[in-house]
Amino acid sequence: MPEKWIVLRNCGVIDPKRITTYLDRDGFKALKKALAEMPPEQIIEEIKVSGLRGRGGAGFPCGLKWELARKAQGDEKYVICNADEGEVGTFKDRYILERDPFTLIEAMAIAGYAIGAKRGYIYLRAEYHHLLDLLGKAISQAREKGFLDHFEIAIHEGAGSYICGEESALMESIEGKRGEVRYRPPFPPSRGLWGKPTIINNVETLMNIPQVILNGAHWFNQIGTERSKGTKVFSVSGDVKKPGVYELVLGSQLRELVMDLALAEKVKIIQVGGATGRIIPYDMIDTPLSFETILGAGAITVFDESRDIIDIVHRTIEFLAEECCGKCAPCREGTEVMAEILERFSCGEGVERDIGVLEELSNAMMLSSLCGLGQAAPNPVVDSLQYFRSAYESRIRKN
Amino acid sequence: MIPTQGKKQEDLLILLEEAQNKLGYLPEELMAELAKSLDMSISDVYGVATFYSFLSTKPQGRNVIRICKCLPCLLKNAQAIIESVERETGIKPGETAPDGKFSFELTNCIGACDEAPAMMLNNEVHVNLTPGKISQILKACK
Ligand SMILES: Cc1cc2nc3c(=O)[nH]c(=O)nc-3n(C[C@H](O)[C@H](O)[C@H](O)COP(=O)(O)O)c2cc1C
Ligand code: FES
């Protein structure tokens, strides 16, 4: 399936510093249409029918989330744009923010109107401090043009923490606290920021909204697969000739992205979805990219034949051990123990029962961790044991 | 050390970020002062200050170097960059130079993997690093 630009349609076309260049590309027409012609319920219905699902990793239906927040009781409600993009190997949100901050602002203003919120936050990771000024100016220009009369947007800067991309940790962080995850339920649409109904959406999810409003749900609904509508923006890095950002219709093959577009050669391993994503061998390169199969937030890291699977998994688990918030024991202790075992394997010092321990630990963590980090942390271990088991077996110490 | 009039507990992280930018680190007295004016315990303030990797409770160099050590950067030989920073500054990851010019840290993915290897120098991102480029960048530091 082909490349198609819905999310990236303005990237490289408009000047992100000048709102007039955005207005020339139908900018803020969707917001005007929404405010003038569509009651909030109709907007939500449109998003629901479009089939748009979250692009931040979990794939939750966007319209349903908005509907829950719309219907929830609350004197105040909030819209949060998740621009924390901490997943290893993802940079598409940065690419988008750098080139088209206006579509995001328009989308947030539509979201605010739809759920009945007067205030929105963009949670921007500290590593993207260099975008603060551009984003701030884009918001001021939108305000000066009168597009934000009903809705105010503030930027909240993170301070270096992967887990703050997880929605409940993110809200804790905006509230000025340690970014530790919350127990759920309640979920954010009923009780979120400051205990008020809140929607949290990834940058890329929101970028789709104005086009859905302008072109209609049915237009969007015809793109993609049965359960994955629209496009996905991928961040491709690692052993490829052309790393970068690519937007493809959902359901496109991994092969097309990695081999044809990013020009990889001698591929051995592909990590899809970053540290908490899946690891697959080259012979599965014909897998389509969709919510039904593999996707995550669209991080694609390619490893060629010179790379060692144990090193890859070891480094991945070390990352997760470092970034774990420490609140729940299965994740806090589990990632540490996994890292220790993998360290041993990486120097050929594994022992016979280590593989069994890794498997048992993986199960326990998936079942009992509090949030997506701990639940998905075993993915690289489980996948590598499935597809590259002999690499482990050959590192068991013989004596 | 930083104005706290009218500030509430929910402003703690923003105040800490402000102090970090202004002072380069978060001294104990500052955290005690914040705790008092926001009506919180010192350990709660300390808890927030130590949670985030861009906040530091120890004095830091005038320039903070953060080299990315995640896989996409490692594949593009981030190790050579780490070694060249060690050579240029005479310090290892986790250390601050005695003359206070540099602190050197390793960090997780900074979202520049398409132009790996990458680093942050203070608030700025530098990409497509080579040992030669590192030498130039660090020489330009005050
Ligand atoms: C450990 C962890 C890290 C996450 N990091 C991010 C992130 O950086 N950006 C993001 O949009 N979502 C991230 N998420 C997903 C969010 O929790 C949430 O599902 C998402 O922001 C919802 O938006 P969406 O429905 O538009 O995808 C993360 C989840 C987990 C468990
Ligand atoms: S891995 Fe280094 S910037 Fe992403």
C-alpha cells in the first residue's frame, strides 16, 4: 500500500512560524466548521465513525474516549496533548511539531469544544525544549487571530522521565508531583487531571482531527484495514540507508517501509514499537503494520546481520529498568532481575535455569504490573526467546 | 532564592525547573525553603527533585553534556562519541570536572534517532556526531 499524507500534509509545505501559510492550506477551516455547524455530539459521532484510534501506542478508540469525557460530570474539563515521545526510536512527534504546530492547535481547540473543556495542556518533554519557543509563538498567533477565544492552551515542560509519557504519570507530573502511575480505574475521562474529566491524546492522533472534520468520517473510514483506519507515521532508524519519518496507509507491509523506503540491507532483526514493542526476525518482514498485528507508536529500529540479539534485549531491558517509576514491585524488581540475567548471558555466563526464570518472571510481570511499562517490559525477552532461542542456549556456561 | 508568592504545591515541579535553570542545581537550602513556603515536607520536595533526570541535587558543571545511549544511537557508534567526550573533558559519565566547566551524563533516547548519534548540550540538541564534531562543539563552550 502506498505512502499517503494526512498527518504530514503540511510538513515541509507551510512555514511553521507563520500562521498565514497555514491559513492558505485550509487552516482553521475545520474549527470554524465545527463551531458554526456541528454540535459537540455530532463531532464526537464523526470521530467515532471515522474509526480513528490512538497513535500513542495503546490504540484506544479516540471518539469513545471523547464521548466518555463529554458525558462525565465536571465543572472543569481538560484536553491534554501528549508530546512526551519518550519511546526509544520514536521522533515522529518532534518532526510534526517542528513543521506544523498549527494543525495540532486547531485539533486541540476542536477537542476542547467537543468535550466541553476550556483549557488544554501540551506536555512537552524536556528533550524538546528547543521547540518551546516555536510552539508558544504558534499558540499566540492562533490566539491573536481569534481562534482560541473559547479555549486556552498552555505548554507544560517535562523534566526528563520516560514514564511521564504514560497518561496517569503525565497527569501527576502536571500536578507537580513525582511521575508515578496511578491506580485505575478511575480512568482519565471520568477522573483525570486535578480529578476532573480529561482526555489525553498523542500528537499524531490529534493531527488527524481537522481532516476528519473537513472531509468526513466516511472518507477516513475507507483508508486502512478493518480495524485500523487511516495512516500511521513511522520513525525508522538503525541499520538503514534512509532513516526518517514515513507516513503509510495502515496495513502496509513492514517490508515496504524497511526495504523499499528506508533501504535496509541484510536485515536480521526488527524492533517494532521501541523498548516496550515487539522484536521480530527478518523472515516475518511481510507482516502488515496495523493494530491487528504489530504497530505500537510506530518506532521501527532495524538491525543488520552484524548485530547480536542478546545485546539488543539487554540494552532494552536496562532502559526499562532505569525508567520504571518504582511504584509497583513486579516492574521495579522484575526489570532489575532481567537486566542482571541478560548481563550474564551477554558475557556467555548464563546458567541452565536462567531461561526458565526469564519466562516465569515475564509471566508474572505481564499479569501483575500496574501500568503498560511493566506489562510490556517482558516483550523483548519473550519475543527473543521465541525467535532466537539458540542465541540464549549458546551462551549458557559449560562446565 | 526563587520567588514563591502565591505559589501552590502544584507549582512545585515548575519551581524546581526554574531553580535548576537559574542555579544549575537544587541546593538543600532551596528545597527546605520551598517545602516551607509550599507547606510540604522536605522529603516530598526531595522526592520530586530526585525523580526527574533533568533535575540535579548536586552541583553541576556550567555545561551539561548528555550523550544518548539508546539502541539507535549505539548502532551508529555512540560508544566512540562517549570515548571522545571522555578524552576531551577528562571526565567519565556521571562526573563533573573539577574546574566546573563540564558535567557528563549518558541519557536515554532524545528523539533524534534519524540523525544518530545524538546528544544534548545544555538545552540544545546536536546530531550526526563524530569525534571531530565533538571536539569542535566542546571547544566552543565557555
Ligand atoms: C510506559 C509508557 C510510556 C508512554 N509514553 C507515551 C508517549 O511518550 N507519548 C504518547 O503519546 N503516549 C505514550 N504512552 C501512552 C499513553 O499512556 C496514552 O495511552 C496515550 O497518550 C493516549 O493517547 P492516544 O489514545 O491518542 O494514543 C505511554 C504509555 C506507557 C505505558
Ligand atoms: S536513540 Fe539516540 S536519539 Fe533516539
